[in-house]
Amino acid sequence: MSASELVWFKSSYSGTQGDSCLEVAFAVQAVHVRDSKDLTRPAFAVGREGWARFVQHAGDR
């Protein structure tokens, strides 16, 4: 699935001034992540289990 076919959501932790914009898109096998300020950079994908561990760890901080 290409990045243009995904439905992207901005992180609730992104800055209100548009200076810290992380977007994610959920697919069946992976979670895709990109920097919305620079769409020329490729998005990357992580498995759903890896994403869940990352979110849990970030929430523990």
C-alpha cells in the first residue's frame, strides 16, 4: 500500500504551531509513520506489536 492510499492522522502530541508534526496511518499488518512537515522523506512502517510496545513505553514516561 502506498503512502498516498493510507489515511493519515496527526499525533495528538504534535505542536499547535505546526512545528512538530508526526502522522500515523494504520494498516492491517503495520503502522506507518511520517513527518508531515517533509513529505519528500519516506514514511516507515512498524509491526502492530512493535507499535503497541512503543506507545506503552511512551505512556510510561
